[in-house]
Amino acid sequence: MATDRVDDTFASHIEKKRKINETISYTEALQHLIEQLLETPIAQKLILEDEDIEIRETLEQTSVIAVTGERNCGKSSLINALLDQWVMPAADSPCTSRVVRVKYSKDPHAILVNFDGTAVEDSKLQLQGTKQGEKHDRQTLRRLAVLKEEDREDKELVKQMVEVGLDHPLLQCGVQIVDSPGKNENETLDQVVQEFTKATSIPVLIYVIDGKNSLRSSDMASIQFFKEKCLDTRIVYVCNKVDVDTRAKEMDRGSDEESDEEDAPTVARSTNMGVRVRGELSDCCLLDERSSKEVYHAISVREVRKARRQSQSNPEEGDLGSNEYIRNFETFKEDVMLFLRAHFNKLVLKAIEKLEECHSRCFYSFSSKQRGIEEEGMEMTKALEDASSSEERLFEQLVEAVDSKTDRIKAIVSGAVTLIEEDTMNMAKRLKLQKVIAYDHFLKCPDITEQFEKHILEDQKFSKLHAFCYEIRNYIVNKVFRKVEEDLESLLENDVASAVWPFIIETMDVLDNPTLKRNLDTAYQFFGAETTQCRDQTRKSLAGLVFSLLRAVKSALSTALQRTYAVLPMVGTARMFYEDYVGQRRLNNDQKQDVARHLISKLDTNEIALSIVSSCREAMSHNHRLFGESLKKIDWLKTEVQVQHLEHLEAIRSKVIWELAQIDVRNRALKYAITKGKPILGEILHRGKHSAIHNLAEGWQLTDPDKYVVRVFQGSQEECKHGITNLYYAFNCGESEYFAGIDGWSLPESWSLYVVMEKAATSLDQANLSPRQRLEVTLDVVRGIDVIHSRNFVYRDLKANNILITADNRAKINICKGKYEALHGQAANFDIQQIGELLLWLHGGETIEGNPTGSLRIRKPKECDGRVSKLIDRCVAWRNKITIRDIIFELQAILRDFNG
């Protein structure tokens, strides 16, 4: 039942919050450890104060379930059924006329608060009957939530909110349920609902549709309002009262709300009413059942309550689950819980991602080696100067190109107006004058009522004439906009963009400087998303110099047309022709064309063209300024990276890396559990000394689970520590085609680790390879080591069983099995020596022992190729003078000349 889903949802969320708070505590402890080792406070905290506040506020964020709909549709009764506590006033006319916020409290009460959150003096009332299934004294809450008819227009009274405190498991995890007044009852109530919607984050919205009346136009307007204002909100559409036919209206009490009486009369209703409303929502494009953010349910709160009462009075009569109305309601409740769980997971993931940024900064402090910073700094400075010069030339060329097209733009606008004139005249003759309700609200604006006679505005003929003007206006605007947009798009693409494209490519090439890109990637570890935003802004502002022109054209054109045909001028136009129309039964064709001709004449083509040119200049200047600012920011970031004293921090890396690894690995394990679910192990494929490999069982949320296996590390605490530390290094090595990919990991128990990684055909020590394939495999491995070194790490455990072979005989390094350390000094030589040992082993040779200087004594097979033999010698020598790139170049040359 849904009750279990409620318990699971909140228990799971509470546990996730506990783990994140535990991670924050661990990170703060790590901060103290680092400062203790450095004997001085570090300049930048692992979790900045604003980050800590953001994380904690995210976790403690109030989650609102808003219940709304038209007047008397059963909103309050639905909340009562959802809580199984009949506290909200229902079956009242007038119905709920204040926003009611239901929140958790051990002391059940109701209190009236102002819109700013301050309590109204002497308004707190105690509630009786607080257990689930009990009926409260709803008269208590009714006094606060229901206003007299004459008070429902008083904005100050309506804006006051009723807060209800209940001890209920649904509310214990920061969830609040909001019962909003019905929409479209009166202007004051609607304004209060709109203000509340703007001021409140609503993750779940339950929109209740009165099943007696099906879907009304007012429902459609309300739903569209909420969809536009609450973009991230998940919507549950509920068609209530599906058990009652429209004929039952007359048999109900004085209200359309769900009746409070057990024996309230009902009339059997067609079973396809729920289907009908679903279809109406879909036809109006309000319900997209393919979306994960919208669901639809047809229920009857009346029947749910009746079934629950019968079950309480006669427990032996049968299981509630056999009741169709109960099943439908439980399904609805489960979907609400599903949406809440998704919202909770979103909050937790947001907190985790913020922690990941914090840990990334910390990790960089202990894992990077400063190499050639001065030379790189000079190179980056020159790159930024070149980019600035190139962009300056681009900007000047663009301004000149746009200015030179001013007369052409004027001609395009003028031509568009001339072109649509004849069509507009013909359209005006065909268009009939009829009342269009959509335009009536314009006539009620204060600016209009003050300038024009009331009796004219209320005249049916004036309303028709006003609607006729608007239809002509819409036709002109659409035609002119489309034609000008089409012609100017062609002009900008063919003439302007082609003239400046070489400058864009030149600037992009400068910004693609490898050293600059690498250092900006490095800066991300310190400054997180700020670096990414800065880099993205640089490219966006550069591209925006050209691509924002069309947006500027559209914006300027739209603004100019809207300004020309604003509300007051349109009413004025209708007033101008009203006298001719008032004495006639209908306007003749000549009079209609006079209206159209007058509206066309209001277009100032010269002014529109100049506004387009001006808007283009502003867009270019804006992006030019953004580009300069972002370059300055990049230069600042580059300087900050250069001044980091990483060598000093490396001295204490080994003392804190385990703590940092444990924090980050556990944090990412929680993220993986949220996005992919709990681990489910399949059959065992291999069992080693400290780990086992399993197939993935069904249930993992992976695109292609057959491509992955689970490596399970289970053993002593020390072995698990080693696995977690290696995994931490492996993750920070990033992705590469030469690595066995890691999809994620889980920590189901204290000292066990499940790593979901790419599946391979075999390992190198079990593979049967041809001589050429051995060389190709070695080349893949060396390229993988090159990637690891580029991340400032040394692998230090390059042996055959740590290299996986795919079905097409390509090699991938198992990066979970390394013995990592930071790359500094001669540390790279260790991997180079192991490359030599691996190459020797692949060709049938062996190492014997090492001499006092550290060089290996080796025994090579007689048939070993001479160039391979020399390469092995150069690699295994302790003071080798060969680099990873040299080895790659040599292997490529050997493969090109290979003939056996």
C-alpha cells in the first residue's frame, strides 16, 4: 500500500541526509587535520561558508505539495483523504477562502499568520482528534479558513494564511501541504494565489478537476498559468468525484464539495468519465503522459472515505485493497510519493554535487605537481593577448558590416510592409466582427477606463470592433515579423557572418591553446564551476557576437511592433471608427479596409529599421564587453594557479589522502545509489585473493548492463582502505579509451566495495596474442600510462593481470588496481621501467634481479627483434633517458615496419 511507500520515502531521505551531514563533519575534521599538519590555517577552506550554508539549506528545504483547482472541486476533501485525518473544512459554501499550509507539529493546532509570516494575535487554536482516521472538530479550522462572502474581496483578510500543525508521518520530513483557494472565484483570491505561487517553491502540484463538470475553460487557463510559473514542478492531475454524475448536482447539499454525510445521495456515473477528462487534457496539450513530470488519476474521495468507514466499522467484511476506489486512490498516493522521492533525490544530488566540488579542490591540492609554471604562464599570457587582439578585429569588422547594411535593412522592413498590404486588405474583408472574450480584459485596464467613456467600452459593438482591430493587428504583426525575420536572417548569414567568419576561427584557434585549456581544467579543482562558467562565457560571448544578431533582430522587431500596437493605441483605433459603426448594423468592406489601412499606416518602417540596427549594436557591444571580462577572469585564474604552493602540500599528501578518499568515495557512492539503485549481484565470474567479479543481475539502471561487471572488494579493513584509495585515484584519472571504464560504485556494508566497471574478454596474462598484437597491446598500455601521467599520477603496478583485453584484442588498464602516487621528480621512471618489464615478458624474456644501482638484470629470448630489444634496454635502465612519448613514437615505428 501507499503507506509503506510513504515510510520508505521518508526513511530513505532521512538516511541520505544523515550520510551527507556525516560527510560534512568528516570534511570539517579533515580541514582541522590539514591545518594541524601545516601548522597554519589554509587559505581556502575545504567547504566555504556559503557552500556549507547552501548545502544545509538544500537538505532542509521545505517541500511543498500544493493542492489547487477551481472552486468547489474537492481540494480540501482530497487533503483530508491524503492525510487520513479529516481536518480541513469541506462541504462548505462558501468554501476555503484562505491559503492553508499544513505542516508538522507535535502540538496539533491552527493559527492565522500574515503574508510576511508574523502570527495574528490571539488566533492560535488547538485541534482535537489528531490520530489518523479520526475526524477533527473542523469547526475550529473553519473559523480561520472560511471567510464570509462579503469579506472575500478584502485583500488584507484574504492574504492572511492559515497554518495547521499536525503530527503526521507525511509531514515529518519537511513536507508541507498547501490548500489554495479555488481559482477564478474573484480577482482578489486569484491575485493571492498568484503571489503565493511566485513566492513559494512547489515541487509537487496536485491540480483537482471537478468530475461533475469535466474540464472547463477556466481549468485550462489555471493549468496553463501553473505550468508557465512553476517550470520545475511535477504535476498530478486528479479528476475527483468520478462516482457522481452531473445530475447529482441538484441532489447535493448547498455546495459542490465532497459531502460530509455517509449517506449522501449519488447517481451512478459512466465509467469513462475519467478517460474523457484525460483525453481532454491531452487534446489541449496540458497532459503529456510520456513526461516523467506529469501523471493523471481519476478518483472519488467520497467513495474512499465511505470504504474506510465501512472497514473501520466492519473489519471482517473484506480487504480495502479489493475496493476499486481505494486502489485508484492508493495508486494516486504512490505517484505523489514517487514525485516526492524524485524531488528529495534532486535535493540530495544537488548537495552531493556541491560537496564534490569541495572535495575536488582539496584533492587537487594534494595530487598536482608544479612543472614549468613560469614557461606555461608566459605562453598563456601570449595566448590571451592574441585572443584579445583577434576578437577586437572581429568586433570592429562586425560593427562595420552591420552599419553598412542599414539601408538594406530599411528596404527589407519597408518591403515587408508593402508586401502584406494587399493580403491584409483582403483578410479584413473576409473577417467578421464578433465578440472575442480573450480581448475583453484589455478594456478593463485603468489606463483605458480613465481615457475612454465607460458606456462605449461596455457597448457590445465597441467590443466587437476592438476584437476586429486586434485580429487585423495580429495578422499584420505575424506577417511582417516572419517576412522581416526571414530576409534579415538570410542577410546576416550570407553577408555579415561570411565576412567575419575567418576572425572567429582565428580567435577560437588561439583559445584552443593546449596549455591554456589544461590550466583552466586544473583551475576547476580550485574554483569549481566558476572556471567552467568563465570558459563557457568566453566562447559564448565570442559566438554571440554573430549569433546574437538574429536574436537582437527578433527582439527589436518584436518590441517595435508591440510598441506600435500597444493596448491604448488599439483601443484608440477602435474608438476612431466606432462612430461610423454605431449607427450601422455591420461594417461594410470599405470600412473594414479603412481600419486595416489605418493600422498599417501606423508602422514607421524607418524607426523599426533603426531600432533593429541599434539592437544589433547593443548585442555586439554586450558580447564584446563580456569577452573582455572573461579574458581578464581567465588571466586571473591562470595567475592563481601559478601561485599555488603544491610542492609543500605534497609533503603531507600521504597523511590525509585516505581520509579524503574515504569521504569522496562514500559521497559518490551515495550519488550512484540514488541514480542507479542498490547493487544486485549476478553469477560469479572470477574469485581472487581480495576481490571477486560478478555479472550484473537485472535491476541495475544501466543502458547496456551486459557491458559491465561488478568487482566486489571484501576483506580486512586495511584491504578495503586500499581499494577505496585506489578507486579515488582512479576516478580522478578521468576517462580514457585506454582505461577499463568505471560506471560507479556502491558501499553496501561497512568494509565492502562494489565497483561497476567495463567488462573485458580476459586479462593479459590469460590472452593468446600474435607477435603483432603484443606490440599493439603494449602501445595501448603506454598510451594509457601517458594519460595517467597527464593527470599528474604514477600508476606503479603495471603487470599482466592488471591489463584487460577486449574482444577485439585491445588493451585497457584496470585503473582500480594501481599503487598510485603523485607525479613528481623521477617518479615517472618507475612506470617506464615497468613498461620495459612488460615488453620483456610479452616476448618471452624475464627479469633476474636488480643491481645496487636499481637497474634490472634481464634475460631476453634469442628471437627478440633488435629494435624491441633496444627499447627494452632503454626502459629498464634505472637512469633511463627515455620518455613516455619516446616509447610511443618507437612502438609506432616498429609496427609500421613489422613484417612477421
